[in-house]
Amino acid sequence: MRPMSESAAGTFDSGVAAGRVEARGAIQGIAAAFLFAHDLVRYPTAEQWRWLMGPYTTHVADEIFRRLELPARGLALPATLERYESEYIAAFDAGAPHPLVPLVESHYNKREPVPRILHENILFHRAFGLALRDTAAETSDHLRHQLEFTAHLFTLEASASGETLEAVRRGRTEFAERHLLSWLPQAAEKARTTRFPWTGAYLDLALALAKVAAV
């Protein structure tokens, strides 16, 4: 797990409150917020459930939602791991003909062939030095990979300067516009209509962060 630290939550607050990406600390905080969103959509395990149920996770989620001006509804999780796992599988992992809310860009982006979408995601990763692990179960256009990659870009941005800084910012904006924002609005809309309230909370958070990344 890579939970968001309280100091990171504070720096995230200052950056989002300003409506722009500016101070180094704020950038690092936004990177941490992306990793927090990434960790939310991990497959349910006993460890994951303990993290989700902890007061720390609830506090950080509330702070991020407040700063992004999202509805203050909390994560709205079910009462038990067993129920959460069942809902998670139905929402994100399995279904006929597909889960309720697939977490892959290529399900929603019908303008381009799937191989091109996957390849372009991989090229972005390679261009900025983040390699997908060969053992990863998800395709390169999965939300988890896209959130992790965007966090990586913000981390690079926090320490870059000059031409490198400008290149990272351009890459971050382009990736957010071409990939995250090409499908997250549709996915978030679907998530809000499921019978599981937490799916809307998860996808609304990812969408709001994508909009921050596109600035």
C-alpha cells in the first residue's frame, strides 16, 4: 500500500485550492492524491479492506473530496469485506457482457482501434520512464495504470526545471486530455447509476483529478 500521508494531503489542499499546479509541495501532494485514487480501486483483500476502513483513509478522502468540491458523501462503502468484494466484482471485474463500469479506456473510446489505444498508453509510459510490470494483470489502458502514470508525471514535475519541466507539463496535459478525459466522464456517469454508491465516489474522484491534471 502507498497511502497518502497527512503532509501530502495538506500540500494537495494548497495546490487544488489555488486552482493551478504551482508550488513543489502542492505538486507532490497532487501526485499523492493520484496514488490514493489508484489504491482505492485495488482488488479487495483483507489488507485492502483494513486500509479502506481505517479512520486515516476516511479523513484523507474527506479532505480531497472537499477540496475538489465533490459531494461530501464519504466513500459510502458496504459493511463487510464479503459484500464489498461481491459488489467490486460486479462493478469492475466481471459481468455479461461486461462489468457494470469497466475500468479500461478502450471500452469507452470507440474512435480508435484498441491496439492503438494500448500502444499509445505504453508509449507515454516509456517516454517518461515508467515501465509496466510484465506481471500486471490489467492492460495498459486500465485506470490503475493511468492513475499511477499521472502520479509519476506530477512527481517528475515537482523536481524538474527548464525544458524538462515544460516537457513533463506538456506530457501530463496531453495524457490527461487524450486518455483520462477521453473516457472517465462516461465511466463516472455509469458509476453514478449503479446500485453501489461507492462506485460513483471512486469515479467522481478519478474524474476530478483528471481535470486537475489537464490544467
